[in-house]
Amino acid sequence: MPELPEVEVFRHFVEEYALNKNVTAVEILKPKILQKTTPDALKSAVEGHPFIRAERRGKHLLLEVGKKGPWVFMHFGLTGYLSWTKNGQTLVNAYGDPDRPEDHVRVRFDFADGSELNFHEMRMFGKLGLADSLEEYVSRNKLGPDALAVDEKTFHERLLAKAKGQIKPVLMDQAVFAGIGNVYADEMLYQCRVHPEKRISEIDPKTLKCLYQQMVEVLQKTVDCNADRTCLPKGYLLHTRHKNAQCPRDGEKIHIKEVGGRTTYFCPKCQEE
DNA sequence: AGGACGCCCTGTTCGC
DNA sequence: TGCGAACAGGGCGTCC
């Protein structure tokens, strides 16, 4: 599921393959994926212009159209990703795997050089549409600062403003920090030995510092791995997201519990309540 | 105001 | 074996 690191990889991918080439056609194969725009409006805004810049805020990817154009935004839901094809043949997809099945294309951008950028989203939780500007989009969606761009002081301030809340749902609140999803929230809590339901006001300063460091480290390490989770350290909890898994640290059985409406994995021994 | 919860959607896995 | 139920899960709307 695309969280911040995956979307950052998608952004690199767009920079490498999809900038500064005129879009000759936009094909909307599933209009329902569009948000706050129509197929005609999207086509007329993009066709005849190149994408000139790719920016990311949290899990959202935004492509600037032309010099003064609007932006095309993409949110990848649970199963979204990008691929680049030429003459119907996949050259590469955003996960670097040319053999990945290329189905569930919802929107396709055709370029003048005969290549295509494909937006895939099997489960239709993702969205694609138009925004006037980055600022307009961020405020419309009430996105907090990007989790990889926030400084330590701001991190503490924003968490403590939610002092009564449980740590995990607050970390995942995109208005607090944009980009942390279920998997990486569990990971940073595990690395710092914090129970996911712990109230923020109950967390000591040393542990808060750890959470900041691990937020940056876990996200950055995953970006550096090109979002290939198998390349992450063996000691990471995210390798144990299945039933009857054992804690990489102490062998304890990993607990699975619903926290803030999301399936949460944690070690009951090293993340005591 | 803000927290809890249900729902959107579809491919896969599970259970009878 | 076969088919329906349950599950996965980010974000948004609704309710209290």
C-alpha cells in the first residue's frame, strides 16, 4: 500500500520518464476515479502540454502542467502505482519490476514520443484530478507538514497539541503529519517500544525524541530501498505482518489488534501498555 | 469540537 | 470442490 516512501519513488519515476514531453491524449478508462473534475475538463487542461514538475506532499503526488497550468494530483489509495509503457509494452513500472501485471489502468497519459504514463488502481480507493496550485490542494485536503520535511521542534509541538490522543491514530492523522500510514506507524512505534494505544501525554521526552528519529529513519530507509520492503533490516516489524508471527527482538508472539479502526501489529512484551 | 464508527471498492483468502 | 463470507485498508461523511 503506497505510503510516503512509495509515493516518493513514484515521484522519482515521473521525473525520469514523464517530464517535458507533450501529452497528446489523456484516456480516462474509469471516470469514477476522477475527483472534482470531469473527463473533458481533465483532457482540455492537459492535452497539448507537458508535465514540467513533480512534487509530493505526504502520500499525494502532484504534477504541474505547462508553465502556468493547473496541477494533476494523484492519490494511490491502497493498490495504486504508475507504469511507463511504449507501444503497449511495459518498459518499467514504479516498483522497478517490468514483469508486474499491468492491469487496472484507470487513467493513461499518451506522450508525443509514443510512450504512455499509466495510473493503476485496482481497488478504486485512489483519486486523480485537477488542482489550481500546490497550496490550494494542501489546504483543500487539510494536509499537515510532510513527515520527511518536518523538524523535530514542530514534530513535538504538533504531537503535544493532541496530547489526549492515542499515539498511533495521531501519527496516522494526515492533518498532523502527511505521509505516515498503517505500516510505518506500526514500525516506528515498535522501534521505540511504544504501545500503539499509549496516550501522547504519557510518553516521556526521550521516547518522543526516538519517535522523531525513527519516523525519519524508517521513511528515509524505505525511500533509499526504492520502496522494496524486502531490502529493509531483518529486525523490522513490517516483515511480520501475518498471523502467528514472532517478535524479531524477543520471539514473543506478535499481537494483532484494531487501533483507531486499523489493524495494528505490535509486540506485547517490548511495547508494554 | 472532536472522537468513534461505517462505508466505499475489488481481488484474495478462508471456512463450511 | 464450490461458493459465499470475511478481510484488507486510507479517507471521508455522519453521528453523538
